[in-house]
Amino acid sequence: MEQPRLLFCFLREHRMKAVETRILELRAELDQHNYRYHVLDEPSIPDVEYDRLFHELKALEAENPHLVTPDSPTQRVGSAALSAFTQVRHEMPMLSLGNAFEENDMHEFDRRVTEGLDLPEGSRKVQYSCEPKLDGLAVSLLYRDGALVRGATRGDGATGEDISVNVRTVRNIPLKLHGSGWPEVLEVRGEVFMSKAGFERLNASQLEIGGKTFANPRNAAAGSLRQLDSKITANRPLEFCGYGLGQISAEVADTHVGVLNQLKEWGVPVSRELKLANGIEECLAYYHDIGE
């Protein structure tokens, strides 16, 4: 009787290893498709095929809950509602941006930058990183060893709110960084926003169910991200765009554009309109081009 029992144990162990291998394969494949879709803007498979792979993974994890990990693509559906958000103190303050309303303001800014860098006047043009300012909610994403461990709002710049469960539901925020070589501690800062098309779809669906509509995409994004019930956030068409760093345990690149390009390689979405401008006149040309 001992031999059949040993055979049964062997077959069960073999099946479990096969299930675990398949789960890892599905996660890797879905992560790659997410990267190509959200970061490279190059979808590699039809939506129906992505859904098939996703549901296969979801079913395998439901049958084997001990194999579920926080960075699995299935862990974006939201969790139990919170009674309140806890506070997070930013290691580095999240400062607000300055404004320029006239071309003269830009030239004055360029003068201050040149003087601050102690560059001889007219001897060298400063290179600037150009991208559109998105109107949403500024957030901080903290990664440790490549895994997303915390999300927080900007708040007053020094203290924000812990919205970790909500940022995990935003489809294009990587739960685990792509590739390798990231610092042990990497804080990515960016904007959670809602596109015009997503905003219109949301308001249309709200009208269908007799729910509250939103005045503009900015209010819709902020209201969606600060829901105590993350399941509501998971059903809102939110997107993330990274634009900088907070605390880091090692240098990422020696220029701002270099930082953004590296973040993109690690799976963090950055602006598709990102451009390096050589001098303030190219900055102004970028502004006029994007406004047309």
C-alpha cells in the first residue's frame, strides 16, 4: 500500500509545480502585454486574448490562494473599504510648480537658471525637458526592490494621505518594475489623471445609473482616487504619468530626460510628448507647437 501512496504524493506535487509554473508564465506574459500597451503604446495582442489570459490566471489563483502575490495583475480589483486615510510624511517635500504667463517670464526664468548655474552669458544654452502639464492629482509611488509598497497624495507638500490600495487599481501603474537595475528605494512622482474620453464615458455611465456626474476631468480624477472604497476607484478610467523622482537610494541618470527615459524602461508611463529643448527659444517653440 505504500507505493500507491507515494505515487499519489508525487503526482500531486508534480501538478502543483505545473500550476505554479503556469501562474508565473501568465503573470510574466500579462506584465509584458501591459508594458507594451500602457508604456510603449504598442498593443501586442487583441483585448479578447488578454482577457482570456487574465481570466485563466484569476481562476488558477482562486484555486490556489497560497500562490497569490501582491504584484499579480489580478490584484487591481480593490479591497475592503477604509474608514479613513492615514497620513504619510514625505521624506522630500512635494513642491508645487511655478507659472509663466508671458514669453518675457520664460526669458527671465532662463536668465535666473543661467546665472544660478554660473554660466557666462550667451556662451551656452541650457537644455530643458519639455512636456505638457496634466491636470489631475499629484501622487508619490514608493518602490522597494522593484515592488510597489506605497502610494500617497501630495497633500500640503509635506504630508499627504496613504492611498496605496487605490493606486494599485490604476491599470498603467506597474505593481512591479519591468526589467532590472532599479535602486533599492525608488520614489516615482507623477500625476493621476483622467483623459477626456474616459471622463465622457464616466459621466455617461453615471447618468445611466442616476449617479453623480463630474464637472471636469480634474475633479473626476481627484474624486475617484480619494475614494475610501477602492473598488469604486478600480472602476474609474484613471491613468498615471510619471514626471520625476523623490527619495532614491542610488542615482538613476544624470539628466532629467535621462531619468524619465529610464523610468519608461522600467515600465513607468511618461509623457508621449516629452522633448528635449536646446535653449529657451526651443522651449517657446514647443509651447506654440503643442498649443496648435
